[in-house]
Amino acid sequence: MTPDFLTPGDKIGIVAFAKKITIEEIQPAVKIFQNWGLDVVIGNTIGSELNQFSGDDEQRRADIQKMLDNQEIKAIISARGGYGCVRIIDEINFSSFLKSPKWLIGFSDITVFHSHINANFNIPTIHATMPVFFKKNTPKSLSSLKKLLMKGTLNYQIQSKTKELCKNGKARGQLIGGNLSILYSLCGSISSVKTDGKILFIEDLSEYMYHVDRMIYNLKRNGYFKNLSGLIIGSFTEMKDSNTPFGKNSEEIIFDLCKDLNIPIFSNFPAGHINDNRALIFGKTLEMQVEEGNLCLEWIRA
């Protein structure tokens, strides 16, 4: 049940799933989508606010629901991340979405939706940049989203900046994952992602090193890595250390806890809370090959 890829004239909805945002802040993205030939539909949550949120839980739920139920809208992108998706995910009715799947796009807090949809419906979603960042995103970041959303292509040749934190090997499986803190928070819920036979991608922002260690241990103890096919470590941005240093950075912590697994590992993939945030497709089969710090990532159409 893969959503249709977009063509010029299709509609894309912009909704603030969690944190508030102004109409002015999304204008660069509106112009870019229009240049791609897309018709932009702006949700009621854009410009709305309640403290840090883009409206109360019911306002946000209703705006997302409206976009999901509107069959003319072929993709929904979250305007920004923040916090709030977990407060509304259980109140979303996915019945129309299941009958007529559409692309759901975003990253960070939107990992709640990525994980929930993959675990319960097995419908692909797109992990990619969001409108609040379009003005700062690199051309490669934006072009990767366009290629994936409108052409259905996903092929990467990436060289790691930290070859010593990579492990050679090949893997094939669905790509899943997202923000590490969100995946950690979903453990034990109906939205907890299933990792058996899959390739896991993780990224995070502004966490303490010991928090990363604790989260990875928790995922490991919950069996997330038991039958994993591959691991891709994305960007860990603006991470923090305690007064007494932990002794390792985020990527080293993750690699050290996973290096004994019989799977390929790639570190420093350009995706996450960075300007060069490359698009990834969750819930579709990929082939992954790591060799001497070089990653080949290819989406299998069949």
C-alpha cells in the first residue's frame, strides 16, 4: 500500500502537528512547493497557538484528520517538530488514510506518526526536512525530498566522516526509525516500531551523552537489535556532556553498544537536525552495503 508519487497539480497539505509556527515562517516552503508545480493547502494550525503548541490537542487533531480524510490532498508535511504528537496519535482515525494512502512527511517529533503507521499499517512514510527549515536547507536536502516525493527515487552513495565507526556488510530490509528519544519514549506502546529483519535509522538533538547510552541500552534490552538487519546512525546535533565527561560522543556510544551485532553499521549519515537533511523512505525495502566507510543505499521497487 504505497502512496502514489506526486505529479504537478497535486495538492500537498502543510500542518503544524506540534509546535506553533507563523504563516510567514512557512512562506519559503510554499514558494518551493509551488515551483515544483504543487498546489499548497495550508492547515488551520498554521498561525494558531496555545502556549508552545499550534493550538490545543483537539485543534491539532482535527487539522491533521481533515488533511488525512481529504482525498484531493496527496501528501501531508508537518510544518515543524517540537512536542505534541504523542498527545493526539491515539485520537486519529486512520480509516480514510488506509483506503487512500498519502505521503506523511517530517522528522523529529513526527517520528511518533512514522512509528505508529509502520507498526500498525505498514504504509510507507517519508523522513525529511520540514517547512520551518527550508530557508536554511542545502540544495541536496531539498532535491532529495523532491526526487523521492515526485519521482520515487532513492539511491545514495555516502562516505562517512568517521570510518572507524562503520562496520562492513550488506543488508536488505525495510528502513524504519527516526528520532532516538521518540523511539525510546514509545517502547511498550502500540506505536512501538517492530525491528525484526529491518534496517534502523536513528538521529537526535540536544541530549546528554549518558541519556544516549541509557536509551540505546533500553532499546537493546527491549529486543530492538536482536534480529536487526542493519543500522544507520544519522546526525546527533548539539549534544551535551555532564560536568564529569562521559568519555564518548553519541556516535561512539551507539557504535560501541552495537558493534558486536552481526550487521552492517554506518555512522554520520546526513539526516536529522542539520541543514543537509537528506530524505529517507520508511517502510519500503532497501539494500544497504557498507564497505570501508562508504555506504550504498538503494531502494528496491519490487
